[in-house]
Amino acid sequence: MLLDPLGDRLSLRKHTAKFQHWISPQNQELYVDSSIQPHTTISESTTMPLLETSAMDERLRFIVIGAGQRGVSYANPVSQMPNAAIYAVAEPVNFRRQHFGKTYIWGRDGKPSAGQEFSDWKQWLAWEIERRELERSGKTVPPGVDGVFVCTLDSMHVEIMLAIAPLNIHVLCEKPLATSLADCVSILRAFSRNPQEKIFSVGHVLRYSPHNQLLRRLLLTDRVIGDILSVEHTEPVGWWHFAHSYTRGPWRRATDNKDGSLLTKSCHDIDFLLWLLSQTPDGTDKEISAHLPKTITSTGALNQFKRSRKPNRAGEATNCLTCPYERDCQYSAIKIYDDARLAVGHTHWLNHVVHDIEDTLQLSGVDAARRSLYANLERDYIKGVTPDGEIAKRPWYGRCVYESDNNVCDDQVVTIKWDEDNQSPLDRPGKLATLHMVANTEKECERRGIIYGSHGELSYNGKTIRYFDFVQGQETVIETPDAPEFEQKIKSHGGGDRGLATAFVSAVEAVERKGIEAEEAQRQFVGCTLEDAVRAHAVVFAAEEARRDEKVIQWKTWWETKRLQCEIESQAV
């Protein structure tokens, strides 16, 4: 039975503290169970058991490091592939690790086998190094994995990537690759081998959705509007989604270098533009270089989510559960997490707030789930009293959006300019592109845009592509299929998550099972190199520098200088 929206909810706001004993440790903090062991300790005196011979033995094996939303976004499609399996998980949150393992690895009633469950990536790495040493010495050991999905918090990527590089293993790293240009270049250097031996992918998923694959073919292969001259691309983050992730959530603070939401939210939008406007069309001679930008500039600001915009009626309240304006506020945590989700049975986003809320709902009912939710939402801090380190290390989903410690842009425009390149066999014209990332939108991450060409105009919105031919005077409209229901639920970038996972696994299979050279498999299936991915990140960092310093970046000079600087600094360390 649901609680009365005005009666019992008000009581919950006043008396949430009494429900604390219902809340398990992992709901109060990112609970790290350091006692977990990888189910078999490897030693000289231990013979590790082989798994039973089954179809699993023939499938490619992957470990997911970080079993949050992004880990699930890749694990779900991989688990449905006949040629691949999620074989292991490394995740510090106990409930999340168990839920992920039961869903994708050992089953609801099963138990993890040797080498399938780790409390963090370091535990897996140590286990894998020892497993390889014993294998080389002739010992019987469980199988290792063919590839790794790195889906942890952004700030952890560089440490993980540099640590696993010596394993010489296939890797898909979630975007952004790293939170600084220097770290991106370090990863590039660590994984660059000549000749290339393994596949490397970055979570630039917009390239891989069916809609965008068709869009690129229409533009670059079929040339339905002739030469591309100008692009207006918009990333509508969504009014509540920005509040959840970039005001209250993990991505609310800029990096030490003051790079913000453009990096964490829209680096794959920049990659999308470069994919359309810089990268050569499919089938082009690989000796023809990319059409690189001439200049980059950007403007942006934090306009909405700050104290000066706080409604007067909210007074000094810093938490939605004690705010007199709560019922009239669109950003009310009660409205967002209870009214719009828990009360109607939508629990996906609630997993960010209370990790085990789905199990609580199923086992103990909606009242217990609501108590768990409100106990988390009531948690707050006092500016100037609570240590900043304590504030920074966790999300505060009940915090007033006008009183948060966020400092990333909620509105930003990037402008990229290309000069004409008539020295190339492709005879490429000059062109201009803008990316507009904006928080307060009705649509949630449903990218849209208009592309102007020499012979026509095209518009897109993730579902429909419409183009008008100036010569024929005709309009063509193409509807692209929806992603599966589960992928729509978890916002899978229009099928881009599945597309990237499929491309990555196909490339790994080509190398490991079909004898195709890694460089060819990378080109054929992934469609871009690690160098391309790092360049896309560099454009983001250039745009952020342009925004901060209010200047225009000369791309070629800037990139050459920055890359050399990164190399010099790395050698000095």
C-alpha cells in the first residue's frame, strides 16, 4: 500500500532517522568488502580447478571492471551473443557485484567459479598475473579472459589502463578515456604497439547506433545533400537528468584542470562530429589523412543551478525533505525519485540512489523501499563545517540543486571550423560545426541536428532522418527502428551501446579466432584507432581551454605543442 503523498511523506521527512537500522551499509556508502576472495587462492601448492567443458569454453571471455550502469549497458548485449560471454566482474560494492554476477555470470542460484568475482580491479590484476605465471610453469589453472571492459568512475581510468597495459589484452574503456590530456596521451603511449596486436575501443557510442550508422552512409557514401558545409548538433541533456548527474551526482565538479560537463557528458558528441566531418568515408584509401579542424572555440556557463537562482520561498533549506518550496519545485528529489519513479514502479535510476532498492521492493514491499530511499535523500552536509573531502566523495541526491557544490557548465556551445582542403583527392570544402550542450530540455539525451550541404539539407533526431534535395525538389523521410525495450530503459544511446559492444567483440573474435591482423580488425569493425579517440578527446580539452580563456584555438599548432609538452612531462616523471 502506497504512503499518502502528503501525510506519511511529511512524517517521513521529520522522522527519517528512525529508519536508519533498515539501511544496509552499502546504501550508506560505497561499501567495499575487502574480505572477498577470488574463490580460489593461487599458490604453488594449489591446483586450480578447470571449469566443466561446455559451450563457454568456445566463447570469448570478458571481465567487466565496474558493475554500474555503464557496465550493465555493455554486459547486457554481450551476454546475448553466441560467440562471447561475461566471465568475471570486479566491483567494490558488494550488492552491485552480486547482482551483476547473478544476472550475467553465475546465475541466480549458482556460485562464482575461480576467477569470476573480485572486490576491485587490483585484486583481479594480481590474480591474473599469478594465473599467467602458474600457467607458464605448467600448472593447471582456470582460463583467463580475452578482453576487459573498463567501466569505473572517470577518474580511475588512467590508473587502471596503465596497470593493465602490460597484459597486452583487448580493452574497451568507457568514455572519457581519462580526465586530463596528459593522461590520455599516457594511455595512447602505453597501448601503442607496432604492429598492433590487440583491439582498443573507447566508449564513443554515438558512432555505433543504427540511426547514426545510416546517417553517416547517407552523408558520406550516398552524398544525399552533396558536400557537407555546416552542422548544428544539439545534446539535450534533460532537465532532471542534469540535476541528477551533474548537480547532485558524481559528475557535478570540474576536474583539477577545470574541465567539466563537456568532457564527461559530451566528449562522444565531439567524436560524432569528427566522425562525420574529419574521418574519411568508408572504403577510402587508408593513406588519405583525416580532414583536421582549423580553429576551435567555445563559450559556456553555469546559469541555472546556483544559489542566486534559488526561489525565495525555499528560504535557507538545503535539502528537499525539509524545504517549504518542495511541492512547487520541479527539481524536488521527492518528485523525481518517488513520485515519478518508485511510486509507479520505475526503479532503474533509483539504483543510483539506493543500490539494492529493487531487491528491497521485491522482498519487503514498497513501504520498505520508500524508507530506504528517504533515508538516503535526507543525508546532507553543512558548508563550512563538513570537510570538503567528505562532500566531494559521494553524490547528494536529496540536496537542493541551488545549494549544491556543482561547478560545471549547464549550457555550452563549441564551434569548430575547417578550411578548404583541395590538395586532398577528396577535394574537401571548408565547413563549420556547432555543438550545443544544454541542461534544461524536455528531451533526455535525444540528440538532434541539422546539416546543410551543397545540394540539400538534412535533419536528424535519433529516430527520424529527413533530407530535402535542392536539385530534385524532393523530400525523403526515413524512420529508424527503436532499440529493444531494456536498452531504451537504460538509455542505451539509441542502440549505440549494443553497437559498440558488438563491434568490439567482433573485432576481438576476428583476431583471436579468425587470424585477422589486429590493425585490419580494428579498422573493419571498430572503425577508428586509439589515435583517433585521443584526438577527439584533445578537441574537447582544446574547447575547454578556449572557453576558460575566452580565445580561439589554432588546432594544428595547439595539438602539436600540447602533445610534445605531454611527452616531455612524462619523461621527466
